[in-house]
Amino acid sequence: MTSTPRLDGQVAIVTGAARGIGNAIARRFCDEGASVVLADIDESLAKQAADRIVADGGSAVGIGADVGVSAAVDTIFDLALSQFGRLDILVNNAAVMGAGRHFLTTDEQWWDQFLTTNLKSQYLCIRRAAPIMARQRSGSIINLSSGGGTRSHRGMVAYDASKGGIEALTRALALELGPYGVRVNALVPGLIATDPNEPEEFLRRRDETVPLGRGGTAEDLAGPAVFLASDDARYMTGARLVIDGGVLVQQRSPQVEPFPVSGFPEVPRDDAGTAN
């Protein structure tokens, strides 16, 4: 029996979709039957990414837009409605991380960059999406957070503040939009490699920190995003879905753990001499 794609006939907007996690989610949504608007601040890359999806048989269109600007957000939603006639899913993925910077060396412009790109952009997009979804009494909004929403990084005060705001926004909107059939959840990536030029030594040290033994890829977020967007998650709202290989559950990193992975026992063998 051939199963029906889980997002068959639905329309999604994915921000920051030209590359990385956003692109992996957009491609997977199309594989699951959705039509997708790929929005990105880099218009050329957004359109190229959409063209690749169309060449592979999917339904997609790319648009360049700065989601921290209200008028630009309007162009994204106007395109989705004119091209596809409805909106069922919004993935707020666009974000900036930037280089580490100690708080004592910061300025207002630095703060505004993070809060506008990471948090205000989600508010602006949801402000457009919510009335559309409320009128049709259905919709799924997925906000990308990070471990910075509940933990802290050195040199990343504004980034962590923006991610904490995203998770508070997610919880509050789950309450306000739930009665209209609109679900709002957060997807929380861990150590995800999206830069093909990352040094091998950096990736090796990163992988040693992950209980599952490897760093994540953008594609590791695509399946969970489909789940949150689909009817399989129809009774989930206000939730954080953590996709991090177990990073956030550990009290200590493996590098300082007094009982390191290197001290774990070998897998016991059964009577036939094979490992169980």
C-alpha cells in the first residue's frame, strides 16, 4: 500500500530557507506533498533553492526578504497567498548567530541585530500567519530555538536572550492561538553542522561532546519538523522538541566527565559469541 504524503496539499512558508536547516526542512516538506515558499535574505540563493526543488518534481517558489522588516514580511505572505491560495505551516528559521563578543564590549546596534533578526522576525511572521490560520481553524507554527533558550553560551548574551524570548513567545502564543485550532511549537537544534567548510578538528571535538557520538546535520531537523507540522502532532502545542543527540541532558561534557565514554564496558557477547 502506498501511503499518502503527510503534508499533501498543504502550503508552507519557511524562512532562512536558502541553505542549512531551513533548506533541509523546505525540501522535506515538498517531498511530503507540500507547496513551499522559501524566503531568505539572499534572493538569488532562495530562488536557486526553489528551482532545484521544482526540478526534482516539487512545488516551490523562492523570494528574497529581510524578515526583520514588516513590509518585507508582507511580500512573503502575499506571494504565498497569490501563488498557492492558502497557508497551513509557518517555519520561523531565519536567524543570526555571529562571532562571540563579551558583554562589556557590546553596543546597542549589536543587541538590536540579534533581537530583530532572531525574535522580532518571528513576531512579524506570526502576526501575518495567525489571522490566516485562525480563519481556517487550523495551522502549525514552528519556531526554531536552540540550546541557548535554556542554557547559556559565553560571549553570546544577545543570542541567548533572543532564543529565550522565542521559547517564551512559543508558550504564550500556544495559549492565545490554541482556541482557534492553531498550534505553536519550538524545534530546538543541538550541535548542527551547516557549514561545509568547518575544520575537521573542530568537527571532531564537537562530536566528542554528543552522547550519540556524532554532530547533527540539517537533515536531522527535517523529519521532526514534518512531525510537528503534520496531524501526527495534532495534540501538541507550546512544546519544545529537542533534536540534539543528547547534548542538553548531560550534567558535564565528556571532556571533564569522571566516568568517560572511553571507560564504558564492551558490549557483552551471548553464548553464540555474538555481541548483543
